[in-house]
Amino acid sequence: MTKKKESADIPKLVADDQAKIDIHIAHKREAFDGMRANQDAEIAHTQDAIGVLKTILQTTIIIFGGLIGSFITLSTKINPTSYLICSGMISLLIIGIALHFTRATRKKIDQSNSKYVIHREEYHYERSVLGIAPFQFDIDAYNKAHKKSPYLPGGGYKFTKKILNSFTWIVVITALIGTGIVWLAIDEKNNSIEIKNQQKKEEQTEAPKPTDTICC
């Protein structure tokens, strides 16, 4: 980890060093643009990731809806083994894709944030060289006015990753619930058919037998 420069170690410019001043102003602007570019990249990665996770979520619902619809209209009892194995494999595949995709996106966000921190330190350094007073931010006053969550300087990307994780867990839970619904639907379907078959047997047993007639 690089050691932060003390104020005494930072060279001060004088009014006659106009050429140097222009160079440091250009460096400050470059650092600021780098901060903005990496912040925009973080936002873009997050939006793309959430869009993909939404598509995976919709696909999950469609797949399990079709799986349930494939046997719901059948008039015979269903062997649950094949359906449960199929739904289980689908769930594992969906969960694996979602987790892998989220992990890759989180890594990309971390990389963007690392570059952002470098540009931020360069920006603060150039401001100090140019003699620009640092912006005073009253964190205690902010936290008092906004009691929901404390302000964490430079920690916004962590909340971004938490949002991404939340969407991922929605996909994972939906896939698991889909498998559970398939199992319950099969069990309910088989019970319903068994009850109907039992009712038919009872009706056939209770039906009166035709009386024998004697022909004269």
C-alpha cells in the first residue's frame, strides 16, 4: 500500500511557475476524468449485470411454468423421478450461471474501483500542489440528517455489489422454489388422479346389477 504524502512533502507552486501550474491543472483534470470514467464503467457494469439477471429470472419462471404445464393436463399418474431430476438439473444450471456471472461482474467492479482510487489520490495530490483547499465535508452532520446508513467515503461500490448480490439471490431462490413447486404439483396431480380412480371404483361397486329374467 502506498504511503500518503504529508503536506510538508508536497511541493508548492509560486505564481511565476505558470507553465508548471498549467501542467498540474491538466493532470488534475485528467485525474478527475479518470475518476468519472471508472465510476461510469462501474454503473454500466452493474446495469448490464442486473439486465442479464432479470433475463435469467424471466427464463427461470418460463422454464418451470412450461415444465409444470407439460404434465398438468395429463389424465394418468406421473412418475415424479424424471421430472424432479430434470427440474433439479435446471435449478443447478441456473444457479451456477447466475453465481458465475455475478462473481465475474463483482471482480470487474473491484477493478474499476481500484483504478478509481488511484485517480482519486492523484486528483487530491494535484489539488494540494495547486494550493486548493480540500473540500470540508461534515460527516457527523450528514449522518445525523440521514440516519438510515452512515456515509462511507469511497465505499459506494460496496453498496453496488450488495445490490447485485440481492438480484442474484432472487434468481437462486426462484430456481429453488421452482423445483419445490414442481414436486408439489406432481404430488397434488397424482393424489387428484388417485382420488378420481377411487371414486370410479366405488361408483362401479355401488351400481345395481341387472336382474335375471326368466323366459316363458
